[in-house]
Amino acid sequence: MSCSQQEKEVVTIIYYCDSSLELKHEICDLMKSDSGRIIIPNAFKKNKSIVAVCLGKVDILNKIGDRIIGAEYVA
């Protein structure tokens, strides 16, 4: 398969930035390699640690840190 015939795939990438531990996600339309793997551009990967690449649009309901409770509220 030549580059002009590569397929695109909608994926959800879960990651955190190197400067923060806040878990983030982004929905992307990315190219697939000839072997079927998603090609994540180097510009996107810069200063990020990718946790997971999920097929399709994923609706994340809760992430780490979404429901942080102050110590004064913990019994």
C-alpha cells in the first residue's frame, strides 16, 4: 500500500504532559501504517507520555484526579 492509499482511523489518545501528572485525552484522525498500526506524529508526542491509544471516539467519564477530595473531608 503506498502512502497515498493509507487509511485513516479515528482514535482516542490518553496521555499526560511531561510537565504535569494531569491525565488528558485527545480524539484524532490519524494514518495507519502498512502493518495496520496507528502513526502518531512526532509533533504530537513531543513532551508527552502516551498511556493508551484506543480505537474510535472514547467518552472518558472519570480520570485520575477528577474527584480529588481534600484531606479534611476524609474520615
